[in-house]
Amino acid sequence: MQWLIYILFWYSLVSCNKSNAPAPVVPPEPPPAGSERIVNVSTALQLKAALLNALPGDEIIMADGVYKGKFVIETAVSGSAAKPILLRGSRNVILDAENSNTGYVLYLQASYWKLKGFTLTNGLKGLMADGVRYCVIDSIKVHMIGEEGIHLRKFSSQNIIQYTEVTNVGLKTPDYGEGIYIGSAKSNWATYTNGFPDNCDSNKVLNNKIGPAITAECIDVKEGTTGGLISGNSFDATGITGANSGDSWMDVKGNNYLIEGNTGFNPGGSIFKDGYQVHVAYPGWGNHNVFRNNSCTVNASGYGFNIQLSGSNSTSAGNKVYSSNSVTGAAAGVANIPLSN
């Protein structure tokens, strides 16, 4: 009997201890891939810190307001294909470098970033991108800039510029007042690319509004660049000065570009000459570019499409202007080469 009592007493103790034992600790689930951190910023200092310390998958959200200063996204803070880094804010987020005579408002040196929605103003250059790949520049506004608005340089390739607005550039130097600038001129290859062609290849410029108040070309495509797509953009020639031969919506000096579905307008005046131009700025470049389905209101003395056939540098080859382009107000005609069907 005593043995049975002892067994029952021991069982009651074990049961009591089990009922009072703490519940097992279950670790929290990790955040979904690609959205590891949301970083909210509201001051220039917070923004600079967020850009410096960004990790793949971060989403940096800027509150409305003016962020004064010059901002840099360094190479070391690149995202990845699976985890790009997003920097976003509304058009009421204004990155203001405070001086259109010096510096870059935003200097992008990292790959796999998405820049969306905000405004850049008051710098010598608006957005400068050096050595970047697979970045998306989406729905930003660039204005009141001393030279070019957006510049892809130093082998920047496979990037997209879309739904962006560029106006009022070239305030300091009208010669360099391009809306969007792809690559580098041959004269600058020694400075930026160790003397090699600046192969800013396979970039896409889509559905942007460029102009008015662009002092050079709306888009300048430099020698050394290949295989881009320029489509669905709206060009306004109001304010083009003719400085540094900037007298058209586009000057194409690269190879194998497809330029289609763009709409260009010129209100009139003697400075503007041709809608689109192709030049051979260096032997082997300015070739095999295709123009189709573009709408051109030229209202000037030149052509809708003026293709340099020969010159001191070389002869262009393989450029095609399709009959699907619509050209009005070009005194010299649709194109200076036979149209393709």
C-alpha cells in the first residue's frame, strides 16, 4: 500500500511540473525576400545615411519636403537582380543641390537600384550615372539644371529611363544642355573610360516628356554606344539654342538604335533645323539605326530625318527611315535618304 501511495504522489508532481512549463519559443518568420527593410527618412542627413547604408532589398521612402545638398549612391551599396534597392517619394520630394553651377544633384554609381517619383533640381547636372547596370529611373522630374538633365556614362548599360520629365536644363552652359545624354564623346574617352569607347549599351528611354527649355538636344546618343531603344517619348523643341550644333530633337551617333513611336514638336523659329539627325562623329559609328512610326512637327528649314551620308570622319551605313514616320513642316522634306517600307 505504501508503495502505491508513493507512485501516485510522484505522478502528481510530474503532471504539475508539465502544466506549469513555459510554452516553446517559436522564432518569428523572416520578412519576404526583396522587402527586408523599409527605411523612412524626412531630412537630408537621414537620406544620406540611408543611401550610405542601404542593403539589397531595402525600400527607402522619402517624406515630402526639400532635401538640400548633393546625394551619392556609392558602388558598394548595389542591390541585386533578386533584391533591387528602391528609393522613392512623390514629386513633392525635392532633392535640391542649391547651385546650378556646380555638382550633381544625385550621383548614382551602384547597380540594381530603382529611383521613383521624386524631383531633382538646382545642380550642374541632375542625375549622373557612372558604371551602373540594371537600374530603373521611373517617373522622376529633373529641372533647373546647369547642364544635362540625366546622363548615363562610364559603361552604364541595361538601364531604363521611363515616364520621367526633363525641362529647363542648360542654364549655365547651353552647349551641354541635353535632356538625356547617353555615353561620352570621343574627346572624353581618355578621361572617363581609359581611352576605350564608352560602351553604354542596351539602355531604354521610354515614354518620357523632354522639354520645353532644353537648350541642346532632347536626347544625345554618343558614339561608342550600341543597341538602345528610344520609344514613346514626347519632345518639345521650345528653347533649343543651336549651341554646339544642338538643332534637333535627337542626335544619334551610336549604332543599332531603334527609335520608334516618339512625338516631336517645334513651335517654329530659325534655330531648330531637323527633327532627327544621325552623325558619324568617329569612324565605325552612326550606323544601322532605325526610325519608324515617329510623329514629327518640324516647322523648320531642314528634314524630318537628316542622315549624314559622308564626311571627314567616315561614311554612315545601314540607317533606315521608314515610311511609317509622319512628318509635317519640314521644308527640305521627310528625309535625305530613300524611305523604307
